[in-house]
Amino acid sequence: MRFKEIIKIADQAYGDGLIQDCFNAPKKNHGDGLAAFIVEELTETYDQRAGTKQQLSEACRVMENATEQLNEVYDAFAKAASRG
């Protein structure tokens, strides 16, 4: 699978075209750090020698890790808010 196809999947899921924009012009500030983060994570872990299933599995793994980290940050803020 070509990397552009992985970006297309992410862009369609994200829904506002910013994933594609960040991919097309990575140095530009698009005003959406999360979209830029997603592109960066996918870029760093993409292996063009891997098969489609492996590439998609790795993309899932990377996004799952990011989701877990974001959930931990959310939980910390929610806990702080409930005390404050």
C-alpha cells in the first residue's frame, strides 16, 4: 500500500481535509496540531517494504498508542477538575 493511501484513509476519517493538507505541506501551520501529529506519527512508522496488512496494522498500533496517551491526559484533567 502506498503511503498516500494511508493518508487518504486517515483524512476521510478525520473529515475536514486537514490530514491531507498537513501531508501536502508539512512545514505550513494548518491550525490543527492533532492533524499534523497524526501525519507525523504515520510518516515516522510507515515501512514501504511491508505488505498492506502490516502497514495498516502498524497504523492502527500507532493510533491506538496515541489514543491511550490522549485518554491518560484527559483523565488527568478530569481528575484535576473534579478536585478543583
